[in-house]
Amino acid sequence: ILMKHKSKNGIIMKSNIKILAACSFMMASMASCDLTGINDNPDKPTDDVNYNMSEPRLASTLRGGMIIDGDVEQRLKPLQIDFYSQMLVDGGGWATKNYIQNDEWNNLTWQAYLTQISSINIVIRSLMEKDKDLYANTIAFARIWRVYIHSLAADKFGPMPFPAYATVEDNPPYKSVKDIYYEYFTELDEALNSFSDSAEPIFSDAGIDLVYKNDVSLWKKFGNSLRLRFAVRLSEVDREKCVAEANAALTSPCGLISSKADNAYMPPKADGSWGQDYNYTMFQITWSGPICMSKSFEKLVTNIGNIDWPAGVVNQTSGVAVSNVHPAKVDPRAPKMFQPGIENGDWKGLVYGAKAEEANTGIYQSKQCAEMGFIIKDGAPYKSRPYDMFLSEEVDFLKAELFARNLVAGDAKAAYEAGVRASFETWGVSGDVEEYLASTEKNEAGTSAKYDDQQGSGNTALEKIITQKYIAGLPDLAQEAWNDKRRLNLPRLDVAVYRDQAVYNNSDTNILNPQNFIKRMKYPMKEQLVNAAEYEKGKSMLGGKGDVVSTPIWWDKNSNYCTSSK
């Protein structure tokens, strides 16, 4: 039995309790017993998930599908996706910073997503068999939620199973990312059109719906906004489908997430049980392991907008005041996001991609870099902070990109400025937004905030849009930031100091080369053992070098829109 815990310095520790007698041979015919589950197919729901009734099962997939339980969340979000997007940098010596995969972590992630999909499939199938008209709203919601959860997985791994709900599949086949995305669009369209005023509410009690409290109109906006997100994802690989689905979303009577009241948040339990808070509070405060601003993020927020550094900035944990190491001018959201280093008060980013043995030495000392500040509220850890799922500012920036690239007709400047204003409201600095939007002062990538100022390298309309989308997505939308980086090579990010030399050429530090960044997570090794035929199909669908982190998935065509010269 393997028990995992974490010490105060943030290092995952493992202690093994040896089992002296794993299997007892009680009868001559009993050959063995499997304690590892290695012979189980993780893509096929097993009998042990069939005990529950539909409503509690579906409700369990809300937080479950988001993977916000501390154990798996730590291995996925701060120790992988935050690294790959360079949105946040944990100061520990993790090999994943260098694009070296941890198979145990990837297996946990893979199984977590497919377990949630299996549970949702059981609910949909059960309710369709009982009374598909009576439960139309629950089924429609479940179909939207199923797509959302699966997209979080497919955008990490690439081709993979997307188990069906209409029939029970003995071993769900791997599907290409193109087929998966086309299925997403079909599912969303049908779900959005199947909500019914005459059907039962989504859940019997609105309180069970942790996101929208049974508000069908808001779930329609969420589902339609997902359609817009997915449409833009296809900009480089399938322009015709991108345009068609974007137009469908923009003109749909379902509407889009367009204000703070429409935003989708997932509240943690925050009930005192382990790993059920807003877990960055545990990772940074309880375990004393700073989660820092990256040097890349610092470059994006320095000087842009021409707003003076604010007075009275301190580290809320140690009480250390900000030192003289900080930008004179800064995006006013940034000091709200990150507080000065806990030891010395320096407000600077942590250089990304150090080797494990170099962690917390020299320039890589995390306690001397800016760390997450918004996780403290009223002087205490903000354990109940809801996770951001989908914000109106993202919708604004999706529209701005479509309009700026002439994929769809519209006012790119207006959409861009709406997104910036919404983000400034989110971070409580709306008083600075007009001065910010009028400024031609550039950040260290060469990007200014004023939309009409498009002179100089690093300052195209698209670079402005994706830079602002990236900043606005902190901290919970790092997956979308990584998706944009792979799709567009935006925003401008530093190449990791060190990357897995078996895959990457460490002498190539060109920020304009999108192949210098990680492209996907590897399949868990267990797939090769228990699902070999389908695993090989997945590798074939990936193409390129197959199941390695440098192989782009279907919608990633290694495009480069970064023009920064710095």
C-alpha cells in the first residue's frame, strides 16, 4: 500500500508499508490476486461505480471533473500545467519543469478524467432510458459537462478514448483529436437545443449545482461559450470549421458569458478536510513552498500601461515590505496577483526551467522572488476562493482574435478593450483602466496596451490580445494559456533554461521557434500494458515522433505569431 504525504518544504514524500501476505491461496484453483489494478482497463467503467443513484453521481463529477482534490491537483496543475504555461512557478526541484514526464502523475490524471466521463455516461444513459423528456435538462447539462471535462484531457494528451454514453463499449477506442472536436461541436449543439421549460430542473435542489444553481440560461451561455473557445482553437488547422462554429456561437440565441454575473466558478469544499480548500493556500502557505511569478510573466507586466508602482506593497505572510527591486511602472493587476518575496521583499520573477539540483540556489531562490498574493484575504489564507472556470474576459478576447484576424466580422478594438476592462474589474483596479488603455508604453516584449498602437516588434494586434488574455487568465486558466502558446506561440515566453536533452536541443533558445516549448503530456505507461492495440493507434494518430512531449496535437501546427525581438 502506498501512502503519499507532503512535508513542509513542499517535497512529496512516500512511505511504503510492506504487505507480508498479499494473496492467500485458500483453494487449489485460486491462482493469484491482483492488488495493483494493472490488469484493469481504465477506460471501462467497473462495477464499483454503479452503486450510486444518478443525481449524487452527477453531482460528484462537478468538483471531480475539475480535478481540484489536492493530491492529484498538485501533480497536474502547479507541477505541470503552470510550468508549461509559465503562468506560475513552484520553487521546488521538479523534473517536469524540464519537460521530463512523471508517469505516476500522468496515470493519475488520465484515470481521473476517464473515471468522471464514465460516471457521466452512466447518468446520461440511465436518464435516457427512464424518461429522456422528463430529464431533458439534466441530460443536456450532463452532455455539456462531459464535453468540458473531456476537453481538459484531450488538450493535454491528444488522441484518446471518448467513451460513448448511448452504448456500453467494452474497450472505448482512441479517437483522433479532429474527430473528438467535431464530436464536441455536435454534442454542444444538440445539448443547447434540448433544454426544455417543461422538463425537471437539472438537479432536484438548486444548491447541488455548485456553479449556476440550476439556472438553465447560464448553462446555455457556458455551453455556447465553450463552442466559441473550441472554434478559435481550430484557427490554424481547420479554418472553415473554425469560422462556421464561431459564427454559430456568436449568433446563437443562447448568448455568451458576457459579464461577471455570467462567469463560471467552482467553489472548493473548504470544509477543513485535507486537500479540499483552494489548494494554492496549502501549497504555498501551509507547506511554505512559494509559488512564484515567472520571469516571463514579469516581462509582460513591466512598464505596460505606464501606471506607477503602488505604495504600501508588503508580503502579507512575513510582513516584509517591498524592496527597491520592482518595476517603476507596472500593470496594476500584477501587484495584486503577486506579493514581494517572503524573505527579502524583492518583486521579481523566478527564472523558469532550472535543473532539479539547482532549485533554490543562486538566481533560482524562490523565497526571494514574488509569490502568489491573492491567496490571502483579510489577513488569512483564502481557502474558500472559488476556482475560475470561464470568465467573460476570455470571451471578449476570443471575439477580439476572431475579429482582428478577419475570421469573423466585428470590432476587434472594442472586444479587446472590453476584455481588459473586465479583467481590471476582476482585480479591483478599474480606476486605472482608461489611462492604461491609452498608453503606448511597452512591456519588455515590446507590447503596449493601446490597441491602435501597432508599431514595432512584439506589438501586433494579436500579440496584444493574447498577452492580455494570458494576464487575465491567472491563476486558474493556465490550461488555456498553454493552449494558446501551442497554437500561436503567444504570448512571448522565455525558453526553459534546461529541457529534457533526449527530446530538445538546449542550445536552441530562440523564442520565435514554437518547437522549443512543450507540446503535450505523454500517455501513462499503463496504456501500453493493458491497452496496447489502442495505444498504438493513438501514437499513429499523433504522427511525428509519436508519444513524446514534443509531438504537437492536431490543432497545433507549430505556427508562430510572436514578433518580439527581446
